Amino acid sequence: MIRVVVADDQELVRSGFAMILDAQPDMEVVAEVGDGTAAVAAARLHRADVVLMDIRMPGIGGIAATRRVCTETSAQVVVLTTYDIDEYVYDALRAGASGFLLKDLRRDDLVHAVRVVAGGEALLAPSVTRRLIADVVRTRGRPTPANALDVLTARERETLVLLTRGLSNAEIAAVLTVSESTVKSHVSSVLMKLGLRDRVQAVIRAYETGLVSPS
């Protein structure tokens, strides 16, 4: 059972997401909260697997709450935002969020996103996340030396490039003509060598170092 905390200061949005997720046979909404401090407390108390985190909330706010959830618990955080490009999303991803969702998303996309993140993969939908990461890195990112990737093998670099396209492990395996387990090993190695939490941070690093460009 996937244990979910929904954190949003708008009650209708919060309850709407909670109703959708609670109706799934493999999910349980263990808490609905309206501010960042309560989100951290709920994630810890209920041992949440996933926290849906609004960015703009009272109290410590979604970014600080994301950082605390990611460092103090094992829960994965998915950021909720109203706009395609939110000035705070990059900071939330840097804080450890595993992806983000637009609040006007379809019901099925919400359910799918929670399952993906709960399964240990970051939410890297090409039509949304990759474009946002490219934009925020171009406009706000801190430059990272290209040689920061020297620790990677050629195949690990290939894997990182394919991650930036939003491909799943199975899709990467098909492109590289290797097994899915081999891809999982490459992804794990990339994260370990670069000291990163998940695939979203790996994509950010790829843009920061110039391995791929926003264009």
C-alpha cells in the first residue's frame, strides 16, 4: 500500500487530490495538511511513501518542507504547482523533490505519477519536467564544471543523456540494446558517482555541466 500525504493550502485542491488517490486499491491518503510544517510532521508520523507538496504554503513553505522531508524521512516528494514555469520549482528540485505536477493534470496522470515515484523513479515527463528543468537551468542554474562528469564511463554518460529525454529504464534498454537490469545498474552508478538523490537531480546536473543543452 502506498502511503500518501497531500499538502496544499487550498482545501478544495487538497481534498480533490486526496479523494482520487484514496479511491485507488493500492493507495492510502494518510494525511491532508495545509502548510509545510504540518507536511513534514505528517510524513514522519505516518511514514509516508509519497508527499504531494504545494510550493506556496504558509509556515516554512513548500521548498523548506521538501528539504526537510527528503532529509528526515524516506518519503519521495512530488511538487505541485499552478504554472508551467514556477520560479520556485528549481529550488524545490534542488531540495530533493522527485518531480512535479501541474495542478490541472488529469486524474489518471496523478495516479500514475504517485505510483512511478513510489516505485523509486523520478517523474520525468518529457512534455513538462524536462522543459522546466531546461528553462530554470538556463535562467537560474549555477554553472557546474564539465569535468564533474569525468567520473562516468562512456556508457553511463549515454545513459544520462537518455535520462534527460524522459525515457524509462525499459526505453533506455531498448535504445542501448541492453537489459533493463543493466540500465538500472547504470542509473544507480551515475547517481552514486555524482552524489545525487534521484533521476531528476541527474537531469539537472546534465544541463548544468553542458552535457545537454536547453535547446
